[in-house]
Amino acid sequence: MAHITFPAVLARHVDCPPVDVKGATVRAALDAAFTLNPRLRGYLLDDDGSLRLHMAVWVDGKFLRDRKKLSDAIAPDARIDVFQAISGG
């Protein structure tokens, strides 16, 4: 199963512990995570289903290529790390 981690800063808005899910693509894995936690979808994806601009996804240490369709293939035991850009001063 793919292991997905979410940024700690996101936990201020929605419960998002790491999850283990099945999926052949980033989209399928995230959709499985959204099935477990529907509120998470709105924090990660735009209305058109694209990754929000302030979010970043790494798969097994490599930056996600397809931010729109999330079609990057993943291994059954992939590690997917979701990051959120934060700013301030």
C-alpha cells in the first residue's frame, strides 16, 4: 500500500494523520485518502481537481510532474509526501 503523509500545519484545519491506501496513480491514492477523510479534498485540490498552487507532492523523493490530473504512476509501496507552502515574517 502507498503511504501518504500530510503537513502538520494542515492539521490545524482538518484531521490528517498518515494513511496507507491502494492506487496505481497519485490521483487514485489521493482519492482513496479522500474516501477516508472527505474534508481533506478541499484543502489539497482546486474545484477542477488540480493540486492547489500552495501544495506540493513528492513521490518516493521525486517532485510530482502532473499537478493537473495527478496521473503520475506510483509503485504499490510508494511514499507520497504532501507539503504546504507557508509564508510569514
